[in-house]
Amino acid sequence: MIFAIPLSFFVGAVFCILANKKITAKKIAITFALINFALCFQGNFVNNLLAKGSFGLGGWTPPYGIEFFAEPIGLTFVCLVSMIGFFGLMYAGAIPSKSKQNNNLFFALTLFLLGALQAISLSGDLFNIYVWLELSSICAFAIMGYRTKEGAFATFNYLLAAGVAGVIFLLGTGLVYGASGTLNLAQISTLPNPGQSISSGFALIITSLLIKMALTPFHFWLPDAYGNSPTKTLGVIPAIVTKAPAIILFKIALQLHQNQINWIAFEFFLPLMGAGAVIYGSLMAVKQAKLKKILAYSSIAQLGLVAIGIGILDVKGTLIQIIAHSVVKFSLFCSVGALEHFANIKTIDELKSTFQKSPILSWVFIICGFSLAGIPPFAGFFAKYYLVVSSLEKNNFFIVAVILLSSLLTAGYFLKILENIVFTKYTKKLKSLIPKTIYFPIVFNCSLVIIFGIFLPKLISALEGLA
Amino acid sequence: MELVSKFPYIANCALLILGLWGVLSQDNLFKKIIGINIMQSSAILFFINLAYLNDGRIPIDPKGETGYIAPLPHVLMLTAIVVGVAFTAVALSLLIKINKGYRSSKESVILEKEKSKL
């Protein structure tokens, strides 16, 4: 049953390569994304999320065979990928394409990417996590760098960072395997007295995950790669690709922090690096003129908050932060992509009189900006609220200060955008250039920001204590 | 004897550092890809070293005797090699794109051109 979820994306990807004029790749991709969506959200949703269990692939029982392990955090991310994937594909389908061949391959690679991301968060085996991580990275390189030479060069830097990170992950896996004789995370967590080589192996693995999730000293590849990626990819890539390593890191941390990992060190370093990311990302975002670059630096800052949540092992705050940030960044990147592709608006200064041109996208900017800054009715507020509460419980006032500062800095760079959108005079008469079909995924996700604000805390408290 | 048995791991370390040096220091992007490939080979050799046993037999043994080389790391490394090949293929295709666009595969030249455009 659980294998069917990522498998539906992989099957869809194979069909996408074979697509022709009559049955286009876009239709196939959206159909299979819908199947995946139905598989994820069927029945009693909360009960599905609470399902726990291990599934051996190919009839082999877990310690010997490859294991898929279902638990609330991984399943939440699977549902998130399914949702963002579905709307991201709709968005990509609404952008007209130049060549048919590229189009088929684009949809096939996107489906492979989504399937790999779901499989990452389900697998309970270190080497499998490595393979899925590399598969998702390789697909991401291919769809990010295929359009322009600037995109190719920026993606090449991403590729170098991710390649080194992959080797580090493999070496860490080797150390753990050599010392414990197993790759299965559940089995590793039951080892009575793990030695030095297991904890150093996990230190390597965590470092590699930090490079892949672009936490501050390792963020160098992210701004250019996001800033130059083609419009079609903006739905899927910025919203979830860097979240998958974060989820894996969180899963490993929750499972092994008592014994196998030297977590005292990470408890100190992760919030410190997260604080660095928050401050550096926000300050750099204020400096940028290009809209995509602003959003990319803002992503670095928001991932800093995720790292803080992982550092203090706060389930609620981290999960809400990941979900809220994915949904918000999906809407923002898609709106920016639509403005750039159809209206040729690339910088802040060109945003003037957007409110008259496209009031819907302007509202999206306003709501998502408020959510990023953490203003109460929206989803971003609850992430910050839970993070602050659990760091107050641990008497860690440094983190409280960083989170409050992040709200202030976010308001700093977002008010610049909002000022240009809302408070500028209507100068030229411009007819609506943006097609109607593009609005649906953006508006839906933007309304999720509000709906999540109301329902997410309830859902998470239903999941609480079971993670 | 102690040092001799550790020699393969020292060689692994040397390969890893050589590869990392290549990625960090080389100006030519093609040489950076070669650096990553060297790093991947060092990781693969590390796994093979873990599995190695002096005077070990092949793991297909009808008599069920012990003292065979661990088969699992070899199998894992087959997958890792495939991942490495796919990675290299994507890297090379991106490099072709870069070389066509910028007429160079040297990082310094490309950065110079990017700067002059701004």
C-alpha cells in the first residue's frame, strides 16, 4: 500500500517520456499527481498520518531487506510533497512551452523528483536514503539548468556542493555500517553502547544533510541557483527540495539523539547556525533588487528557523515551519514567476502599480508576506509561536531573541516589496497579461496559508506525542 | 603489521583529500567534475575495504563454511557506481551547456563575464 504512493509518480514519469501530441505530458503528469494526491489523502486523514509500521520491500523482512518505515513526520512530508507537487505541475502546465521534446522530459524529471522526495521521507535505511537523495538532486539539476547559460552555471555550483555532500553521506554510511553491521535506522537505534565510529559517522551524515539543506555556512549555492532557474520549475523546486534533507535530519535526530549521535554538540551548533542563517539571509534579502533573489535569501533565513527547531528537537514548531514555509514560498515563487514570464517584471522597482495590473497576485504577496513575518492569523505565526514556547521551556533566551529578530528583519525586506505594490500610483494602463489558469494553484496555496493558520495547530496536536 | 592493515584506509584518505583539493582549487570546471569522481571512488573503495578479509572466500559457498568476504558492501557499491555515472552524465551535460553559452569552461573567465554583464 505505502509503496504505491511514490510508485505512482515513477510510473507517471515513464508514461510522460512516451507522451505524444494527443495525450500530452502535462495531462499525464497531472493525472498521476492526482492519483498520488488521492492515495495520500484518502480515508481518515489523521488516522493515515498516525499509521505506524515497517514494510519490507519484495517480501524480505526489515533487518535483511530494504525497509520503508511509516511514521507521522515522514507521512506529513509525503502529503506535503503530494500537494505541492500536484499544484506545481498545474502551474508548470499553465506556462506555455517552446519545444515538445523538452516538455516531455521536464514533466518526467519532475515526477521522478517528487517520487524520490516521497521515498526519502519513507525509507528507514541509510543507504536507501542516500540513493533517493542523489536521485532527487540529479533530477533537480537537470530541470533547473536546462534553459539558460546562467542557470546552467548556477546549477553547476549546486551540483558541486551536492556532489561533495553525497560523498560525505556515503562515507558516513560506511562508517556506521562498518561499526554496527547494519544500515537499518531502527536497528541502529537499539544498539546498546555505540562507539566513537558510529557517532562520527552520523556527524558526517548530518554535515552532508546540512550542505544539502543550505544552512548558512553552506548556503553559497542556493541564491544563484534559485534566482536563475526557469519559470516552470519555480512551483516545485524552491518549495520542497531543501526541505527533504531537513526532514531526514529531523527523523534521524529524533530517532537517535539519545544514544548514537553526540547530540549535545548539535544542540549547540544547529541553533547557532540557524541564527546565522536568519540574520545573514534577511540582511542579504534587504540588499537585493531582483525579486527571485529576495525570495531565495528569504528561504535561507526561513531554513534557519527550521534548523533551530531541529536543534531543540521541537516537533510541532519544526513541522509547522516546514509546511507553512513550503506553502508560502510556493505561492510567492509562482507569483514572481508569473509576473516575470508574462509581464516582464523582474525587480522591485518594476513592481510599481502591480496592484492595478493584477490585484490577485498583490493579495498573494500581502498574505504570504504577513505569514513570513509571523503575523497572527496566518500559518507562519504558529511555527514561531511553538518555537518560542519550547525554547522558553528550555530557558534558551538566545533562540527567543533570534526568532523575534527574524520577524523584524522579514518585515524589513517584505515591506519594501509591499510598499512598491500597494502605495504607488497607477501610472500606465496595462491590460491583464497573465492567463487565468495560472491563478488557481497560487490562490489555492495562498488560501491554505490562512486555512492552515486555523487547522494546523489542531492537526499537529492530534499528532503530538506520537511522533 | 598494524600499519600494513591500515594502509588501504590511508590510501582512501589520500584519494578523498586529492579529490576535495581538485574540487576546491581547480579553475577548470571539467577538472572539478574529475575531482568529485575521485572522491566518489574513494568512498567506494572505503566500502570495499570494509568488506575485505584476508584469505576470504567468495560468498557463494555450498558447504556453508564461514570466512567469506561480506557481499553486501559490494552490492551497495554497484548502486553507488550507477548513481555516480548518472551524476557525471548530468554534470557533463550542464558543462556542455555552459561551454556553449560562455565559450569557456574556466570558472574565472565565466565569473568575469558575469561581472561585466552587471
